[in-house]
Amino acid sequence: MKTFLALAALLTLSGCLATPYQSSGMSGGVTASRIAADRFIIRSAGNGFTSLQQTRDFAVLRAAEATLAAGYTHFTVTGGASGMQTEKLNPPVMTTTSGTIHTTGGLSTVNAQSITQPLGPSQVSKPTAEIAIHCHRQPGAPAIDAALAARQIRTRYGLPVY
């Protein structure tokens, strides 16, 4: 029984982690869509444990990586938006019933009460960010150095630096 409780606690805690830097999946992530030879749309989505700032940072990191992979060195953010999306949940519920039984002679009566309550939140807010970028081969204001941006964000979040 103790092993089961420890395993359940571990699984519960592991589910309470921010979305890691990854391609988009069920728990969020980042994508880059090429819309022209030197232009991309970057979308980043987190889960309920991810901050809006981390979601924005991961969008910039993916922009930097897409820029470098396309053979460019710098990029300019030409547009974007970010915010929180609230989703309603149907959390599991727990029903607890308690009561008393009174027996007098051959007659028994039951007095019982049931309480049903949710086992989790009824809504969750998830951060999203989207940016449009234009890639460049030469530095220039207000262009961002892709290699430097990638290195700084990877260092900030403890990700491997290439």
C-alpha cells in the first residue's frame, strides 16, 4: 500500500510541470511554419503550469533556431500576440457517504448523508504566444542576433547550449 501511495504521489507531482521546450503536442510546445524563404510564423503554447514569459521566450528561441537552420544570422519580429486562454475542465469527483444505523428491536433505521466534491480545478489558464519573423543575413537595427538569443534563452532555462 505504501508503494502504491508513493507512486501515486510521484505521478501527481510529475504532472505538475511546466511545458518543456518541445515540438507541439498534447501538453503544449512550439512550432515554426515557413511562409516565405525568409519569413516564419512561430506558435508557442504552454500548459497550466507554464508562465506566459516562458511561453514567449520559447517562441523567441524557436524563431532563433528557425533563422539559423534557414541559413540566416539575424531576425526581426514583425508582429505577434500573446495571452492566456482559459479552458473549462470536467474534473473527477469524489463522493463521501457517512451515516448511522439505529436498531431498536427488529427495526433498523439509517440516517446517511453524501457529499460530492471536485478533485481538481474547474478551469485552467494556458499561455500562448505567436510571433511573425523576417530573417536577415546581416545585422542591423532592430534585428536580433539569432545565435546570441538562442544561447541566452537556453541558458536561462537550463537547456543544452549548442
